[in-house]
Amino acid sequence: MTALAFLTYLAPLALIGAGLVAQNQTGLRPLRALAITRWASLFALAAAAGIVAAVTVAGPLASPILGANGLGLQVRLDPLSAMMVALVGFVGAVVIQFSRNYMDGDDRQGPFLGGLCLVLGAVTFLVLSGNILQLLIGWTATSLALHRMLLFYADRPGARLAARKKFIVARVGDVALIGAASLLYNAFGTGEIAQITANAAAAPAGAIWAAGLIAIAALLKSAAFPTHGWLTEVMETPTPVSALLHAGVINAGGFLVIRFADLMLASPGALHLLAIVGGATAAIASLVMITQSSVKVGLAWSTVAQMGFMMLQCGFGAFTAAALHIVAHSLYKAHAFLNASSVVDQTRAMATPPVGKAAPLTIALALAGSAVAVFGIGWAFGVTTETKPALVVLGAILVMGLTHFMLRAAGDTPRTAILARTGAASVGVATLYFSLQWAAEMLLAPTVPLPAAPGPVTTLLMVAALALFALVAVIQLSAPHLRQSPGWARWHHALRNGFYANAYFNRLVGGAPRPKHI
């Protein structure tokens, strides 16, 4: 295992080394930086493939600690770390390759590519961590490396403001995670994550408080409302940075919670915090997103909503669903940002008429069709309120999304043929969804626990989440004709500005005056 651990460390070392070399390559044609960063990213991707193969053949592995008392450098290879390192390697290689053309002609192309490699190296180092000290180093290094990229165009006031807010939020999250690590070390007498999670069921009181601090650190890293403002304003940096941020770095909060899933299950209060803040963030961002006219800002709000939903999944104990969400969101959002320049043309080509005031029969058919598809397929995969209540709730939220999809396809009048086709699509989506959920559970079974039976508070939060997302769905469906209402203008303005939370944050850090309500 020592030899394998040494080879595993070559992936982040290659990326970090390439990043440091490329930082010094300036000029219009930094050929050396182009070559070294490309090969480093491809090497990291190949190493990730090797890690996946090793875990598949040998199962979970952990290297000896290069340190003492359970603290130091240690590689942990298991299905979760293998999945994450493969995801980071793939997205990183794509972003590096895209940047070769995107930044062509910029006299700082070399430092830019080097900065991307430093971020990728830090993230890779983070997801391979086997103890809390290495986790802290990777967590902080990722944030600092990203901070430099957010200030790539430091002469732009918007870039400086967003980076300042990100720095403040990140440092508070760092303090929370340092506090959690200290409590865990005192409670368990070791920094090894595997030992901590293995003994989490009998965790002392200090470890329970640590779970709460982990939840806070994860929420701050995931741009939870109302600390989300920096994520929606980091548009002054080049698009590849946005792609890497939204497809990779932003997922670190979810990875942290999933890595300590056993500990989180021992602290219901921490899970409730994740569910409440995550659910509220997802609902608010889903509404704000539909009011944005900028493609990239709309994508940023989409990420806020997706991260909130991922925290909600973790709060319900559906950790495997959250891990699957990380993969799906990363691939989608990386493509969305790298393809942002073509979104307008694609949207025009694929445009469908707004839902408007759909007939009651159309709504009933769409809702019934999607519900039958989701719950029927879910039942076939063994998902019931007795076996997996969290997935039932998530399936109900999926029903709302599919209903919206079917209504957009049907238009304002019942169209049996269209509803039949969209109903078939709903069956396909539901089958894919539960198939991937089943596959994720099988893949992550050695590492990620299944949720326990929900208690009274969790059950109440599940019901509240369903009611909240139902309200969001109704507002989204009604938005096209609500715009004609005089009373909607004020709400629309508040939504467009994210209920002014970010404006107050700007004022707090000295970036903008207090907003005027109209």
C-alpha cells in the first residue's frame, strides 16, 4: 500500500508542480506552460483511472500516516474518494484543454493555466485525505488557490468585491472546520477519518458539537443563503474559472458532509440544520433564477439552488443521493459554463411557449402522469415510505419538476399526443434516476451509510420541504401571467435582487451603499 500511496500522491504533485512552473511563463505564446499543464492534467486523469481500478480490485485502502498521533499525510482510497478524484481529473482535463484556446493571445495565459492547475492539485489533495490534518490543509489550499483566480483581473472592482466576500466567508468556514477537527481529535484521540467514522455511533458530546461545526463549514463552502452573494458575482473572472468553480470547488462542502456521514447521523441537530438552510436556499435560488437575464448569472443562481438541494439531501440522510448529485451537477454545470456563449442560440432554437394558465385537465394529467411514472418506477426499485422515506420525498420533488416539463410541452390546451410523449419521457427519467440511485448505493456501500429511520423532527422537515417546493413549482408555473399583475412588480424586483441579502452583504464589507427598496 505504501507504494500505491506514493503513486497516488503523484497526481496532486504533478498538478501543483505544473502550476508553479506555469506561473512564471508569460508572453503571447507561452508554449511551455501550454505543454506542461496539459500533460499534468492528463497524467492526473490517468492516475484517477488507476485509483478507480485499484479500489475496484482491492477494495478500500488507507496508507500509513506520514506523521504521528493520527495526524499527517495519509491517502484514503475508497469508492467515495475514487469517484471524486475521477470527477476532478476529468473536469480538470476538459477545463485545461478548453482554456488553451479560450485564453489564446492573452499575455498571462501561462499564469492562468498555472492557477487552474494549482486549484486542481489542491482539490485532488483534499479528496484523497485520510486524516483531518491533511483535510484541513487541502480545504484551505483549495480556497486560497481559487482566491487568486478570482482576482485574475484584479483591476476590476466587481472582481475585488466578490473575492473579498468569498475570502471572508471562506475564513469563517475554515475556523468552523478547525474547531470541528480539534473537537474530533480530543474526542477520539486520533485524526484518522476512518477510525472517527467507525466509532461515530458511540461518539461523545464533543463529537456531536463537531458535527454541527462541520455542517456550518459545509454550508458556507456551498454558498448557502444568505452567504451566497460571492458566487453570483464572480463573473469578472474568465469562464474556465467559473466552470471549475461551479463544477468542482463548490462541491467540497457536500464531499465534507458525505465523508463524515456516520458522524452526521449521530447528530440529528446537525442534519436538521443542513435540511433547513439547504431547503430554504434551494427554494429561494430556484425563484431568483427565473428572474435573471444574464446567462452566467442565471447559471450561478442555479448552482446556489443545486448546492442547497444537495445540503437538503444530506440533511435527510440521503448521502448516496447527494454524492450522485455532485457527479451529475458537476458534469452538467461544467458543460453549461464552457458552452455559455452558445446558450442564447440554443435557447432560441429549442424555445417552447410559456406555460401560462394551463387548463385544469392538462394540469391533472401532467401531475398524474409524472406521479405514476416516478412512484411506480420507485416502487419497482424498492423505494417506499417504509424502506427509504428520504428517496420518496426526493421523488415527490422530481414529480414537480416533471410536471412542469410536461406542461411546457403541452402548452395551454390538453394535447394527448404530446402528453403521451412527455409521459414516456417521464418514465425514462424516473427509470434513469432510480437506476443511478441504486448504482450509487451499491458503489458507495463500503463507505457511505444508508439513512436511519426519520424521527419526528426529520419527518416534519420532509413534509415542510414538500410544501415549500410545491409552492415554488406553482410560482414558477404562474410566473408568465403573474407578470401582468401590478402587485407582482415589487416581488419580481425583490426576487431579481435576491431579496437584497447580497446588497446588505456588500454594504457590510464596504462594497456598496444600502439598497433602496422600490
